[in-house]
Amino acid sequence: MGGQIDTGAILSGMFIPASITGTAPTTPRQRKSGVTWNEGADRDLRHNCWRIVTADPQKKRLNVYFTVSFDSAVGFPNVKLSDANFDSDRLTKKLLILKGLTIGTSERGREDAHTLLSISHRFDWVLRYREAEGVERFAAIPDHFCTDLAETLSRGGLLALVPIERRLLLLSENRFFDVRKRIFENGKVSWTILANTLGVMTLPPSSIQF
């Protein structure tokens, strides 16, 4: 986990590109929930939910607006990127998205919003794997980290990056009784809450490519 740094001060003084058309303090946990966006001068890079646009909405009607989250579930139980221990990781992800929207993350120039959403998801999964491996910060990853990650992906896909079965077993223990209660809504399992508790996302793994 990252050390304590003043991420707010860093982000407050940064230029906000026009391709970030709105920000919100948090990301709704349910996909159907609406977002009240801060637009124009009210946009704030310290917010943990950004709406990004790179296509002209007047020329393209579908797949124009994309939401990038900086409060994703990244660990167990219910550990989020917005937690204070992840300040430096959250800042890293925000700077990565800002770079993609301005000069690009590679020599090919700026990325489009859809590509940056994919980069955002990949960042989260690498962070989930790092957490599952017990590595507290990216500066401390061992030389074999990337090789191990690639081999794990090739063997079992994204969900192999985190110990889902072990976490489910832990969740069955009495010490997580209060956590379990929150997973059930009206007698049914809330898959979104369960996924967040386990430290993963509810998007189908097949929708994310490394």
C-alpha cells in the first residue's frame, strides 16, 4: 500500500482537460444508479469518479461517454482504492488517465476514452494481484512479478489473480458475520456487494483484455 502523500494538493493544482466532462465524489455501486455530475468549473480531480469523452457527441451517438472509477474494489474484505492506504496508487491511476487524455501513455499519442477505460480496468486488476501477493506498493514488486502475473493469467484468466475460493471460505467464518449480512438484500444475494467484498468487479472478466 502506498505511503501518505498530499494527493489533494497535487491534483488541485493540475489542469483539467476538456475530455473530462464531469466528476463526482464517488462511483455508484449499482450500474443503474444515476450520477450527479460536477461540470465546468465545478469539476474536481480529487473526485473518485470521472466521465471522460474523446468522441464528438454530435457526430457519434453510442459509446461516447465512459466512466472511470478511482474507488474500485481492490482487496478483501471490501478494500477500496479510495481507502487512505492507497493514496499513492489512486494518484498513480489518475495521473495515468490524465496522461492518456493529453499526450498519451505511449508513443502513439492520445488514447480514446474506450481504450482508457480498458487501461483503468487493467490497472485495477494488477493492483488486485499485487494485494493478493502481499506486496504493499509498486516500488516493492519483485523482478518476477510481471512474469508470475502473465503465467497466472494464461492458466486461469482474471479471476485466478485473486484467491476467490479462500476469500469465500473466510467470509463464512463468524468474524465476518456483519459483512455477510450486508451481502443479502431482501433475502437475495447482491452480486455487486459480494464482488466488492471479495475485492473484484462485477463486469464479466471476458470484457477485459490484457
